[in-house]
Amino acid sequence: MESIQLGANSFDYDDGGSGQTLLLLSGWCQDHRLFKHIVEPLRQNFRVIRLDWRGHNSARSYDGDFTVDDQISDVVAFLDAKQIDQVIPVSTSHGGWANIGLSERLGVQRVPRTIVIDWLMKSAFTGLMEDLRNSQIPEKWKQARDHLFNEWVSHTDNQDVIDHVWVEMDSFDQEMWVRSCREIERAYGKWNSPLERIAALAPKRPVAHIYSQPVSEEYDELQTTFSRANPWFNPFKITGETHFPTLESPEKVVSIIQEFCS
């Protein structure tokens, strides 16, 4: 990974391939390693950049508290510094809040389409909100976080997924975990659900959602119904046991991205 200084913060990134530019952005308390199985296959057809968020670099260094809006501004500054005129953001999980905000801020000419991966499209259910709130309480944060970790790996023996959760995500400290849960809770409070945030995106452009979980006909129908009313929204369901399809089903993710961007 290379590093670039933007304001008071240093950001880790790598850059390779040629063609349309894809910008890979993880969720909170994740980093570029989430994309390790898809980056080189995608570089056969695209220029692919992996960028770690503020405070998500190898040193875990940053200059103070920040928000989703700051994440968006950081990406804009990065794209400007690299003189990238057009980009297709590809985000995972709750990195989607910043992705859609970035797409809106830069406009359809600069972001002609966007991709979100395994982002829970419905309103936050009671258990999730409890975990988000408990994760912001000093005495409860680790227990709440570990509850989510155990849930995410409970149905898989995929070592990449297990290591991603219990090694890579575990490397982020209480301060970053509290911040991430605060920002995710705020986003749900403002928009109610990711699907409603996507519905508010203006101007409209093609949006793809690639996901494996949850396995639910009702959840699939929620997106299918939205897509029928809004043909620019494209849900892609793939078979998988976890919330981490870039690690569990990388070939399928690469194929869908190539199809959607062609």
C-alpha cells in the first residue's frame, strides 16, 4: 500500500490496472484486505483503487473525531489529488452511507453509477439498534461488538471470513468502534433505511446491490419491488453463508461488477 497526505491525515491506498476507475471502499472498522480476492481479477478490465478511510490506515492514525460527511470529503480530496475525473465507487456494508453521499455530492457526470455490497436495505431492527447503542457504552462496547462478531461467523468455516472478523476488524480500538456505531445509528435516524437513502439519491443513476444475506424471501421481495418501481436499482442475490461475499464468493462478485459496468 502507498500513502497520501490529505490535510492532517495520511491515507493508505493502492492503484493498478487500466480502464474505467473503480474505487473500493470498505465498511467501518474494515480495510483494503476485504477486497484481496477481487482486486487483481478486476484489474484485468478496470483501473482499481483500494482506499482506506481516515483512521483505517496501517498506523490507525487520525487527527480527531470525524463523521460520514468527513469521509465523503476525504474521498473527494483524494480523487481531486489523483486527478480522477470519473469513478465508480464500490462500497461494502455501512460504507454505503458515504458512497451514496459521495455519489450525490459529485454528480452523475463524475459518478455515473455506483455499487454497494451487502448493505442491509431494510430499517434497523431492534436487535441491531440495541447493539449499535450498547457499542457506544464504555462498559458494554466489547460485549456488543463480540456479539456481532460471533453472529457473523457462526455459520461459516471460511478462514478468510473468520480472520477478517476476529483479526482484522478486531484490530480497531474502542474509540473507532464507538464512532462507527454512532455514525451508523445517526444514518438510520436520518434516513430510516439504506433503501430510502438510495431512493433520495439525486440525480438518479444505475445503482447495484450485491448481497448474500439475509436469506429471506421477504428481504428479496423488498428489493425486487423497489427495483420494479425504480428500474435504475439493480439487486443481485448470490448464494452465501456470510455478510462478506468479497471473501466468500469473489468470482461471483467480480462477474456481477463486470456485467454491471459493461
